[in-house]
Amino acid sequence: MEYLTLGANASGCFPVETPLRRKLFLLYYLTVIIISIPANTFSLYVSCQHIRQKNDLGVYLFHLALSDLTFTLGLSLWMDFLWRGVWTHGGYVCLASIFSLYTNFYTSEAFLCCIAVNRYLAVVHPLRYAWTRKVSTAAMISVTIWVLVMGFNVCTITWEDSYYENNMFSLCYDIFLPLSQTMANASIARFFLGFVVPVLIVFFSTRSTCLAVKANRATMDEERLRISKLLTVVLLCLLVCFGPIHVSFMVRMLLDGCQSFKWFLIIYKVSTAISIMNCLVDPLLYCFITRTGGFDMKRTETQRRKIRLAASTSETLKRSEV
């Protein structure tokens, strides 16, 4: 591993990838693009069908696929960076690429949380919170997520932490040391707000939903399996895809100097590559959503019948007493 130093009058160092490692990552990103674009395009089509059927889960799936597809289309810039070994598109395009990366991270996590909470409300409280499962409500929540995530990224992504250029070379995103205070604060916020909180939300939603489904004797074993699979995929996507990169954010804050960072660079690169796998995992959700959406309607209708039956029985008893 080689390092470029800034010189005697500046502090810090920049890692330079070996040609072999750049080609391996290049092949990986190319594979992601080839699979992700058609998969997420199909997910967009499927989600539109769900929205037409007034299925609110289709709204979250649509925005999830839109986030993945938009980011995947921009991966060509990262491939060019890996091929050349230097960034040739200028600082503004660099910031836009990093903005797209983090926007994909946190919109994806937020929509996965929405799906998990939606399943919890649909199964555990099918009537009490029915208003939260309307298409219009889901659309408002989705727009709010986009605004909040983009606003956070605008406040935390800075030029000094993202792009470096001199007469010999230019780099994007691979600027690691020294960390500015803005980057350190952003890393802490991303770890807790962007990872720990979503994981806790999905975990408790998954646990409560699975317990409710298991206790419901009217639920068929096949339906239980479908709901469990959906929530398990959501939880695993958060842990596997986004766990390593957020842990890397925190570990990076503890490093000091080029030599101490040398062993960490490949871990950071691999964790970033793993996080991009969410573009491939998210399209798997549509098949589970297709099946569990019908179960929601059946369960809600069953609850309504029970309420009507109880009201009718109560009215009959009152009349008999009279």
C-alpha cells in the first residue's frame, strides 16, 4: 500500500490503491450495476402496480427502488475512478457522488424501517392504526424521509473531507486523515441515528410481529412463514449491508497517522462495497410484499367482522332484556 503525503507544510496522507485491487473492485461494481439496474427497474414496475391497488407498501417499495436505481446509475463515476486511479470529474461532481452514496444509505434504511413498522401495525393493530397504512400517508412519510436525509447530508458533507486536488493528482472520497471535527461529528451521528436507531426499530417491530403472528391461531403456517421471511430479510439487510460501514466510521475516528491506517484501508473499502449490496437485496422484498399484502386485507376484514358480530350480539341481548 502506497501513501501520498501533502508535504512539509501540510498534515495528513492519502492512500493510493494498487492496480490489482482497483480492478477487483471495478469488477465487483460492474456486477452490481448489471444486476441492480434491471432488478430495481422491475421493482419500480411492481411497486406501481401495488400503488394502483391502494397497497401502501408499494409506496415504500417504489421509493426504495428509486433510491437504489438512482445510485446505481451513478456508480459509473466510481468505476471510472477505480479504472484511472485518480478522480477526473472535479470537486462538484465528487460531492454529488458522495451525496448520492449517503442519500442511498439512509433513505434505504428509513424505508426498510417503514416496511417493518407497517407490518407490525398491520398485524398487531389492524384497525387502531389503519390510517397509517393509507397510500397518501405513506407518500407523505416518504417525501419527509427524502427531505430529512438530504438536509442532513447537505449539512455534513464538506469539500475538505471529500475532495483533494493538486498539480499531480486528485482524489474523491478516499481522503481519510486527518478527520475534521465536522466529519467526526457526522460519523457519530451516522452511527447512532443512521444505524443503531433503525436496527432497534426493525428488531422490536420484527419481534412483536412474529410473536403476534405465532399467537394468532387463525393465521396459517404459510402466512406466518411469509411474514417472518419479509421481516428477517429487512433486519438482515440492515445488519449485513450497513453494519460494517458504520462500525468502520467509528473505528476510523480512533486512527492516528498513516501507518496506523494502513491495515484499516482494505477493511474500509470492503465495508463500503458490502453496503452497496443493498441495491441487490432490496428488490427481493417485492415478492414477500406481494404475498403479505393479501394477508393484511384478510386480517383487517376478519377484525371488522368480529367487531360487527360483537356489536350485533350486544344489541340482541339488549333487546331480549327489554
